[in-house]
Amino acid sequence: MAVAYKAALLLSVLALCQANMFLHNPRGSNNRNCGSQGANRINGRRLFNSGGNNARGGYSCPRAFPFPCYKHVFDATARGDCNQHNQPGDKNMIDHKGEFILDNVVRPAGSSVTELPTNTGTMYYYENSVLPIQWTALHGSGQNENLLSNIVLQYACDDTLTDSCGDEPTGNGFPFGKVSDKECFLRDGYPVNNDNGNSLNGQATSTIPENAEDQDDNRYGRHETLEYYRQCQFRSRNRGLWTADRGLGNTATHTRQNNGARYGLECPEERDYYPYWHWTPWKDIVNIVSEKECNTPLINCPRCRITKKESQNKKEKHRCVGCPNCRSFGGQPVTPQACSEEGGSWVADRSHNIDKPDCIRADFETIENSLSNSVTGENPVYNWTIPKLPSGVDSMRCVLRARYNITPGDYGEQALDGTANSENKVFDDSNEEATYLNLDAGSEGNIPLAINVNSNAWGKVYQDRSYVFEIRKRPITLTGTPNSVIHNLNVRGKRGNIVQTFPAVEYDFVPSHLTCVTGESVHVQWTGSDYNPNRNGNNGEGGPVDPVNMGNTLRTDRSNLVQMAGPGDNHPLPTLERSFIDQEYTRFDVERFFDKEATELMSFLGQDPATCTQIEELRQLFPNDQDARERYYSNCGKLNTRTPYFDGGVHRCSKIGIFHFMSTRNNNFSNRDVKTFIEVKRNFRALIIALSCVLVAGMAFGAYVYRRKKQGKPVSFRPKILPSAFANPLRKKKKAEAVAMTAIYNYEAKEANELSFEKGDTVVVTGYPSEDWWMGTSKGNEGVFPRTYVA
């Protein structure tokens, strides 16, 4: 019997082989990782099913090489010993965050090399900060009328991606979290030495085995949990979904797009259909749809109504437990009726209990077959406000998922609708004759035309995921208030020219135009990789070199942020205490966005001058080889002593104006522009609020004056003596310690509770009812008086 789910939308649709989805900010992996040093990724099934994304896409892992063996430039023996670190070793050398456990680092016997492993920082975003999510969808999207499309952005964190390392749940309990004292976490997978071909590093680019024993091996990447994948295997396939002309297996691991193959620990049915009808670890951010009726209001947009109604952000999901076959492949029923018939119980799994997702019509239009160029020349972007952390949690590790879905308009929602039965074949192209169409059946001798149709490509989903990042509590001391806006300023791209990096992109800042208002803040932060394909010369400046393959093998990303005088410049301003020789200083007399300390940090990345080799010394080392000088590990001018990761901290938008910036290492006129500007505007909202407060106070004052005059009473704001029950306990002590002072002006009481005195009289202060009015005695009388009248 076919199972129908009207709430289930098939995540979409037609797609040519190269209709790919790639994340650029935050960096998307496309299943790459450390070790994917060639033009193509090594393993397209490492973590997730990308839907056939181009193997050249994606960005390598955001990490430095484990050991800085490139320092041994002139000592091949020491370099070889250094590169042998952690051979042999085991999975306990590194933790789930990718940080080395120093006690477990192995050195070759007899080696004098003492280098410690390099730990690379992880990108993090403060809660309630704004992160620009930027992507490429290569076959058109948004308001493009030649197709229907939608982009679904989701995230998942430690709270739904942590388990007991594959231990099975007991009873009918919630199966997707911890069920024992063991803990295995979300992770990217990490190499443990420099040798890419070493067997200890193969796990970093391999698919994690489907067993409990390897779940705690942090060299393997792991997004979903093993029990989550098992539940997908146990669950019967939803037979109400459109299957084109494909014959499928019986479990939820079999869909029209993926007939049983395993990609990491992802559940294929959950990946291909949205919103999903069972529990998922993924939390919805936004569904960006293309339908015109989804502009406004929401009630006119069926897709958005379903998104908000069925999202697990707010809605609990259900599953069948306790039946004899509930933990056998394909034996777990997917409806209450079937569950009851099989002797099981239909139980609820909790919602994520967060806000409903956003659902909007795309405000962009990208063109099919045009590398996702939009009509404005910009890549699509969605500004995500990072969610607030649960109470008592200071940080959480997360990953972002982007799903891209397209369909032709010929059949529209029929190809998307999950209610169709298993006999539904929108276009049966399995019969070759069906692809030849007679355009004029009434004419004799008419020749039919053949069309290119592959209905197996309809209902197809493309996907990319970020590397793991952290969400952290926001620093109130830096940002002022819990709700003040923090803008994230990052770097996208990888080493190489436009052809070499495609379908990724060259270096650039994200956003390329950042607008903030006074009182808001900017968090400057970026990452890169030491594992890029080899790119030299104008295709990628600077070092350090690959520590295993020295020579001209250059793979590293490094960036900085240096202010310019204007957008057309390709020279930076001097730092605050420097000026350029033979240049007019007025050219550099420009307002700075950062203070002196921050300017130095953004420019030089905190490199230690003691570790830097000066240009004169570099010329002595390599007198006839500029490339060797630029790639030398201690050339700080090329930023070579830093790791790919840099955290510039949070900085207030305080000076009104437009501030232009560049990267000195990567900006290369006629090759690539690596520039951005920050525009700071006056905070008119704060000004309006202040004026509103003044207006309200003025109205209240007017009402008070009117009321007092109508009652025939004097208008006064002098404080009355506070009852002792409400007196400040700190001021009781002051009252007991009477202080004799001298009146410096005459004061005549205006009300009964005030104290009169003349200039020169002794006034004994006995209390402090307010900051402006004190209590005292003089000449046997007691009352309050203005504190500025005594000294």
C-alpha cells in the first residue's frame, strides 16, 4: 500500500550533471579534507552525498600541517626526522577538536628533532552575530523563471550529533543521543603527521566504517551518528515518494537518487526530502523559494506554510518502537496504523524547541549555465543571525548544510510532491520511443524530433557542508549589550587563479561591502588551508612550502587586512607611526577604522619580530631567487610564520565614514582584487529612541505641571525625606557619622521639609537621601538642602 505524506516536499529536481552547489562562506568541503591536495577531491562519499558535485569543487581542510618541518630548509636529515613524527602511532594522538594530545605524540628513536605539533584555531561565531552565508548554485536559482528552485539552509550541533559511540539504546528511549558513559562527537577528521601517503592519515579522507569500534577514532570525519544511520536502515522506505522509473530497495537508505550507497552516516531519505517526517539532527534556518506567490503574505505560499508547519524546529516527530522487526533492515513501519498492526508503539521524539525557520522568496536571480552569476554580478547570500546558546552552555561545535533543488516547469509540483504513488512516472523515458516526439501528427511523412530527457535527474538534490565551527557566548565587555549587532568579516577562496580554483573561487573578503551603524561591532576572522593543490607565482603568493615536498611546492593560504586610502589604490596606508618615503603624507592622512594596536594586528597578524628574517638576510640566503625568498618560512612580509587561521577580535563601529581595505599578500592587480570596505553610518535608530524618550519625558512633565497647577499646588521636584524603611543601609552609616560643613551660600527653604541657613553657618550633615540633596541640621533645625550649598 502506498504511503502518502502531503507535508513532504521532494527537495527538488531536474538537474544537469553539473548543476552543483558549493558553499563559499563559511568554507564548504564538498567532501574534501586534509590530504585532498590534488585538483580533485579524493573521496566523494566521505561525509555526505553532494548529489554529483564537481570533484574539483570545495575547499581543503582549515588546518596547518601537523609539524613545521619546513623550518629545516638546509638540513634534510632533520627534516626527514621531523616528518616522521607520529609514525607509528594510534588514534589517541588527537582529540575530537583536532588538537594534539602532546603526551601521545611519537618521535622517531634517536631523533634530536623537538618540534611540537601545530594546533590550528577553529572558526567561531558569537551568538546573535550576523554571518553572511554565500554559495554558488550552478544551474540557476531564485527568481529565474526558467525553472523552479529552492535553497534549504540547515545546521546541527553537538547537542544532536553526540552519541555513545554506537552503543545501542535500551527500551523505547530516545535513540539519537547518549545512552551510556561513552561520548563521540561531531568532527571533520584530522591527519596526524605530514606524510599524506602514510597509512595513519588515510582515515582523514576515508568514509568512517559502519561499526562501533571506529566511532571514537578522530582521524575519521563524522557528522551524523551511527545509531542515526542504523535507524535509517531499520526504517521502511516511504513508498509514496516519486521514484521515476527506478527500482528501489526496501529501506530509507534507498531513494530515487541514492539506491542504498552509504555516504558517511547520512540518511539518504532525509537528505532527499524536505521537510522530513522522522527525527533529524538538522535544524532549519531558512527555505529560500522561487515561487512568485511567496513574496507576501505567507498565507499565499504553500511551500512556506508547509516549511513552518512541518519543521522539526517546533514539531515533534514519531517513530515505531517495540515491534518484532523494528530493529531489522526495512522492518520498522513508518505510519501509526502499520506500527500498531506490527505490534509496536508509536512514540514521539522531541522537537528542537527553537524558533520556526525563515521562509522567503529569493531576492536574487542566478542564470543557468553561467557559473551561478547573478544579474547583479554578486553571489547569492543569506545573512544568518547565529542562534542563542542554551542556558548554561558557553560554546557548541556545529556544522552548516546547504541543499540546492531545481526542477523544470513542465510538470512543476507534480515532480516535487511526495503524495504521488509508486506508479507515478511523470515522463517514462525508459522507453526510447517516448523521447521521439511527433510535433504534427496530422502530416504525412512527418519526422519526429528526439529530445534529451532523463527523468532520473528530476527530483535530484545537490548539497555542500561547511567544516566544523563553534558558536560561543558573546563578550558583553566588547560589544556593549547582549543585543547589539556583531557583523562577521571573513575571507573566502583558495590559492590559485580563476581557472585553477573553479568551481571554488579566488580569494576575497566576505562581505565585500560591510555596512554597520555606530554602536555595532565587527568580528574580523578568517581561515585557510595548508593542503591546497600546488599553486605558485601570480597564482598564489608566499609560503611556507610543503614540508614533505620542499622545492617549489606551495599550498598555503594566508591573509591580512590593511587599510587603503581609496578603492582604486593597491598600496596600503602606513600604520599609525609610519609614513612612506617620497610620498605626500596628506595622501595617507586618512581616518583609520582601527586603533594603533588593532591596525598592527590586522596588518602583521601578531607575528613575533624575533622569528622574522629581514629582507637583507633573505637576499643573502637566496641572492638570485626571489621565489625562494618569498616562500621562506620566516618571511614575515609574506605572513609565512602564521597558521592559516587568524582571529582579529571584535571592534566597535565608532567613526562615521567609509574605510577601504586590502590583503597585501593576495591582492594582485589584473589578477585578483582582494578588497573590502566598511561603511559606518550614524545610528539614527538610537537617536530616534533618545528623542522619543525626551518627548515622553516632556509630555510627562507637562502633565505633571498641569495637574499640580489645577490642584493649586506648587510645582517642585525636591525629594521628600525617605522613610527609614526604604533608606539605603549604606547611608545609615553615613548618617551616624555626622560631618560638620560650612554653608557657602544662603539657602531659603521652599518647602516644609527643607533646611534654611545663611552663608557661613555650620551645617552638620546627617544623611544622604539622594545625590543632589543631603540631610542636615543647623541652629537646631533639621531638613534637606542642596549639597552644592556647603563645603
